[in-house]
Amino acid sequence: MKKYIFRRFLQVLLVILGATFLTFTLTYISPGDAAEILLTAHDTVPTEEVLERTREEMGLNDPFMLQYGRWLKGLSQGDLGISYRAKVPVMDVLAQRIPMTVKLSITALCFLVFFSLLLGILSAIYQNRFFDYIIRLLSFFGISIPSFWLGLLLIYWFVVKMRYFTITNPNELKSILLPAITLTIPLVGRYTRQIRASVLEELSQDYVLGARARGTKEIKIIFQHVLPNAIIGIITLFGMSIAALLSGTVIVENVFLWPGLGSMALEAIEYRDYPLLQGYVIFMSIVYVALNFVVEIVTQYLDPRVTIGAERKIK
Amino acid sequence: MVKKLLAFFIIIVMVFILIGCGKSVETETNQEAVLGEGNELKVLNMALFWLDANIEPTEGWHGWTLSRAGIGENLVQFDENMNLKAVIAESWETVDERTIIFHIREGVKFHNGKAVDAEAVKKSIERALDISNRDDVKFPLTSMEADGHKLTIVTEDAYPTLLNNLADPVFTIVDVSAAEDPNFKYQPIATGPFKVTSFTPDVGLTLEKHDEHWSGEVAVDIVNVKYIQDGSVRTMALQSGEIDLATQINARDLSLFENNDEFVVHKGPNLRIFLLRFNMDKPYMQHLAFRQALAYGIDKETYARELVNGVPAKGPFTDELSFGHQGEDFYKYDPQKANQLLDEAGFIDTNGDGIREYQGENIVLKYISRTNHGNDANNIGIAMQSQFKDIGIGVEVVQVENYSDMAKNGDYDLKWERWTSAPTADPENFLSSYGTDGPGNVGNYSNPEFDRLYDELRITFDKGSRDQLGMDGAELLMQDVASLFLYYQEGTVVTNKKVDGIYRFISEVYYIDERVQVK
């Protein structure tokens, strides 16, 4: 296990190095000058002297490898640099944004797990009956609805018309509900259909027939036998969805004024804020590698035939 | 089992509905606590469409937030009609072309209670000159002397726009002794009717009234300034009552508030001009007739009214400014005239493919804009593509995330630009971008007559003469078709009925001041 964790750690380092180098290179070669973007944000044109001075201050006149090397050296000392736009340490910007994204992701995840399992199982149990058709129709709509439209629609009904919620107070407890629901609905649509298919597949297995023949209660069959087998394949997908949620969701964040990582990353790209973008990339690298690790552990727990850190074995 | 699951599902849904049904505006209700019998706190919730990472006034354009939210004040400022007014300075006198004496108003206090005298103002201005990166508003200072409430500023040379520059939010008067505090950039100590109590990046600010403001009692106790970038969300926040005041409402949403007794709409052109700058290095652009044909070939009126809900532009400056062109547009949409001009100038379609040629090559103009210029830039490009077809000119519409490299390399014919044309109520800044070596003159426009006017403007002191020179310069650019000036943005301020004392400032540098009231 120790060896495995060490290997994972090395993997994180390699991913970070690769991802940050790639991001730095791509942003560097993409057109645009960070100093100019920053200084023309208010529709006025700076003088060439100011531009040059700003470029010098930002270190943009240095060669590419020197800039990347300097950033890497800072990173080795735990310094992620200063954000060009916010002019505060990148760590501080991330520290403000990450909790908001984590809060939103966890809430969305809770909704996702609860509703997709509930609807997926119900849909499978009532296969080809009215209830199943309704759920399938709803999940179809869920997948098809664009997030920004759904978000605006929810705001219109629940904020403007009914005034149940507010959108300008992100720190208010209940203000998380609408963005979380907007994020969840398309995902629930997708997962409901997948869970339905997996549960149906398991329900047709001989062990289910045997359990029923033995007089085992239906609820026990579903939760103790069918579900653990049915969700094994979906766990990996869940892991990736969690990572996607944690990476921030630009549209939902913008519509609901949610100061999360998605809009931050977009702004960092727009302003060519290299240090902030690199900080984001590091965070996401860690999230993806860590989630892969967690998914493996959960999969092993649910399916003991899988052994962590080894080839898949059939005992 | 199914029944149990359904019951559980229903319970969860009920819980969410109950949470949702709670009183919605909790934070505001807390603030609207009763101070004493009959003394309810007056709270204003306003939206800003732009918020920088901090509000240190000497950094870039961050000071705009201070002026927009009534936090910062200058010696002099521009009122809603772009006239200079005395603020921290009670009056001023121009001694000669290099010297101005300001008489500082008695009774002005910083947000921390310290009195403002000439010495405090001097330090604040010196600080801005020293550390600001805004070279465009800095001025060459010879000396600044403070004597009680008298401040004398002497510039190195005649500096006609000194007052205009001092009105820029970069020169917001702040308590320099408090600026050492690292928190100063989030809670600057200024003199405006409202002081910052909290600043949250990307979320907004909370302000409370400055009890010792020089104007007397400020009528609003708390201002919640909320950063709402998206225009649709600002509209919905106004409709839901979460905010009382918002600016830059999408034109298509304005009808929701106009003819609605609950809201008041103020609108009119602001200082933002949208234009297409020519790449004068392209040989055909050197021909005046060609540029005139392009000007005749576009229906600005329709673009402005139907595509972008703006005000059609005649020149760089709106006629609400004292140096704006007051007459008719020199080139109104006239495709016949455009065709005639092109024919006469020798731009002929010899191969009959519908596109005129220049030196054997089809003339296809590359029209570039940035993605953050939005659909408006693209839509106008497409409309132009269609209209230029009628005059035998091709257009390739390109929208990229960033066009600075294309601009530097001259890889364009028409470049979409968006300018705040006279933020300090003076024409010099914008006109400089058409001077032969002027900053921002990426299209390499050059006109000796214009350069002469511009050079004269730079040394002219008298406001009336400056206005005339500004107008002459602008008209010359219009006649010479130095650019295609398309439209002015329509500035909008929408408030609900409970707010009073709101004015639409043409400059959009101010949204609220000491006159604001909440009923």
C-alpha cells in the first residue's frame, strides 16, 4: 500500500508538471498581451510607455523558459506567485474561490446521488409502465436543457415571480439551492438512465431469481444485492462528474453570481493571468488524481475482486 | 417498499420548499433593524456591472468604483451634464497658464474623522502622481504648495487639462497616513458620502454613510453594492426587488421598466463610441474616395436602432458634449453615391464576379473584432458584409479572442474599437489616437492638417477655444473618414420608485452621490 501511495504521489507530480507546462505553453503562444488586456479593460488606450513598464513589472519581457522556470522555482518553495489582475497571492484567490466551488459541488452531488438513484431504481422497477415513461421523459428533458436557460428560468420563477430565493447573496444558506439544482438536473437525467439500465441488467440475473425464490424481500434484493452490483460501473463516471463539478461551472456561476473556480479560470484565461491559471491547473490536477484514487478504493470495496495497485484478479 | 421511497421523496421535496419559503431578503432585513422608535435604517441595494480586484484609486481604473458608489471625491468633478463642479475645493482661480489656486472647503473630513486641509490634499495628489500607472492623467508638476486651506499647483508648462485630469478618480482625495495599512486597497479612507465597511472581491461592497460629510446629513444609511456582471441577471434582480438601482440594463430589457409605475428609467447616449478603425497601410485605404464610399455604404441608423439599440454616431463625440459635432452626419447611407465614387476613382469590377478589384486583386476587407465585443460587433460585420456587397466590396468577418497581434501585424482592414471618448470631458485624449505618432493610432492614420489642430489643442488653455479645436478636429476626422464612427452606447440607469436623487451622468463615472435618498 505504501508503495502504491508513493507511486500515486509521483504520478501527481508528473501530472502537475505536464499540465502546468502545457497550460503555460498554450497560453504563451496564444495571441494577446497580458499587460495590454489589463490596461485596456476600461475601453481606454494606454501609452506605449505604460504598456512597456507594465510588461516589465509582470516579467512578460523575459523568455518563455525563464518565466516558466521562475514560476516552477516559486512553486518548489510553496509560492504560487501573484495574480496579475487581483495583485494578491494566487493562494489567497484560490482560498476564496475553492470553498465556494466545493460547497456548490457537494450540494449538487448530494442531489445527484439521491435523485438519480431514486429515479433510476424506480424507473427500473416500473419498467415500461407509466411511471417509467414519465421518468424517462423527464430525464430526456433534463439532459437536453441548456444550463444557462434552465438557470435563467429558475431565477425567473423562484426569484422574480415567487421571491423564494435571492441571487445576490451567495453566502446565504439557501442561495445555494438554485445553482445546485441547475447543475444537477442535466446530470440526474444522464445518471437516471444509466442506473436504470444497470439495475435492469442485474434484475435479470439468476441470483435475483434465486433470491426471490428463497422469499427474500424485494427491498433487500434491491439494496443488498442489485444496487452494489449495479453501481460499480457507474462509480467511475460519478468520479469524473465530481471532478467536473469541482473544476467549476462557468455558465451556472455567471448566471447565479456564484464566485467559484469556473468563472475565475475563465477570467484568468481572458486576462492571460498566468500565475492564477497555473494555480488552478495544479488544483485540478490534484483533484483528478485524488478522485481517481478514491474511485479505485470505492470500487475495490464494492467489488472485492479488484485489488488496488495490482492487475485485476479473479479470486 | 415503493410507497416508502415515494414518501421519502415527497418529504425531501417538502423540506426544500419550506427552506425556499423562508423570508427571502435576510441580509437586508437584518440591516433594516429599527434604530429607535420610528427610525428605520435606510438601505440602498445597487448593482455594479464592473468590479476590480480592489478599489485602490491609483491602480488603473479601480477608482471608478469609488466614484460610482459615492465613496471617493476629488477636488473638482464633472456633474451629470459634464460641467466641472467644485467638490473638495470650494472654488479655484486660474492665476496663469501654469498656476491654479484651489480653496479647500471648510469642514471636509475623511472617513476616519480626520480633517481635510490643503496639506492632506497635497499629499494625496502627490501619492497618486507617484504611484499610479495611469500616465494618461498624470501631469508635469513643478510645485504644489499647501497653506491652510489654500493649495497652489504649478505645472512645468501650460497644462490646459489640469482641472480635467484632477477630476479623474485616480486623484480621489484619500488619507495618505492610512494608506500604509495593507487593507487600504479594500477599505480606502476617502471623503465621499459613503465609507466602505467591507469589500469582497467578485461579490461587492458594503458601505455606510459618512456621518461627517461636508454636505450635511446623508439620507441613506447603508449601501449594499453588488457586483452583477450579467445584464439579464441585473434586470431580474431589479424585478425581484433585490436591488433598487442598476445601470447598463440590456436595451431589450428596458421595456420591462419603461411605462411601469414601479420603476424610473433614465437613458441617453454616454461617452462610449463604437467605431471601425481603418488600416491605412492598405493601399486602397489611402484613397479618400474609397473611404468615403465605405462611409456612404453603411446604414448606421439601422445598425444602431435595430441591431444594437444604440444611438447612431456622427463623429467621435456625442452632440451632448460641448465639442461634439452639432450638424448633420457628413455621410448618410447612399449606396448609389458610394458606387459612383468607387467607379470614378477607378475601383472597377473587371471580371464580373460582383467584387471590385484593386491592382488585379478582389477587394475583400478583413473586419476584425474580439469575442468580448460580443454579438453586436459580429452582427454589424454581417450586416456590413451584405451592404458592401451592393457596392462591390467583399467583407470577411473575423472574431477572435484577442486581436492585438493581428493589429500589430497589420492583418486587418477594419478593426472594431470601443472607446470612452472623453472621460475627462475633454477631446484631447481621444483625438491623440489619430495624431501621426499618437498612442492608439494602430491604423497609422496621418493628416498634417489634423496634426496641426491637435498640436494647437495641446497648448490651448481656454475652455471655449479647446472645445472649438476639439470640434474642428473631430469634424476633420469625419470629413476625411479617418474611421467609420458607428454608434454611441445608450447609457441607462434604472431605479425602483423608492429611490430618489438619482441622475444619469453622461460620463458614467458616477452613479450615486450625497443627493441619493431612499423613501
